[in-house]
Amino acid sequence: MNARTLPALALSAFLMLSAGCGRRDADTGASGSSVAKEPTSALSVKDIDLGNSVNPDKTVADHTGDFKPSETIYVSVETTGSGKGTLKARWTYQEGQVVDETSQDLTTSGPANTEFHISKASGMPVGHYRVEISLNGAVAGSKEFEVKR
């Protein structure tokens, strides 16, 4: 061996050893094939929508922030990530008078939509409202809306 090939061999050996010691991003199955793992993320609220109707997948069909007293008011909460959690909708009127509070437990392994709603047979009082959404006790967001004649 001469003086020029020794550093080249050392570098080659180092690179081969380094490649074998890196973090594994895939699992090797019984057949020896590699399957990439999807990264998982914690459950979180992505979006909150208001409307007067919902689709079968619990997304809002007709987005609005203004409602008639006789309408049912829907809120759709889009979550991402995976895990278990409790979503809570807290509906308030005017200066914070609580109209309704409802919770739903969910277990999901990906994006999901959860629907909450309020209505009153005799009609919702005209005025300013707010729905606050929390996930596992932490406020995730809110939407304000009006009930008008």
C-alpha cells in the first residue's frame, strides 16, 4: 500500500460503517422487505366550522355565521393525528350565559370530524352567541355567531 491509498481505504471503511449504524426508518418484515412507517402525531383540533346542516361525514354542508331562531346550529370539529381524547362544545349567549355543554369521547387513528348542535323547539333567542371547543380540557378554538329574525 502506498501513502495515497491508505486515506482512501480508511474513508471508505468509515462510510460503510456509518451507513450501517444510522437510524432505522423502516421495519423489515418476515420476507425481508422493508416497509416505511408513517410518523404518528398527537390528536389535535385542525378546524372548527359552523353551519345549518351537516353532511353524512359530519362536515358542515352550508357554512354560515347567521342563523334564524328556528334553525339547528351545527359545529363540525375536524381533528388530526391519532389517539384518544374528549372533545367538548360549550355554547354561550350574550355575556357568557351557558346555553349548553356537550362532550364526546373519540378514538381515532387519523383525520376525523365530530359534530355538535343546539336548537330550541320554541326558537333560539335573538342575539350574539359563541361556541368554544376544547380537547382534553384545553381550549382549542371558538366561533362566534348571531341568531337574527
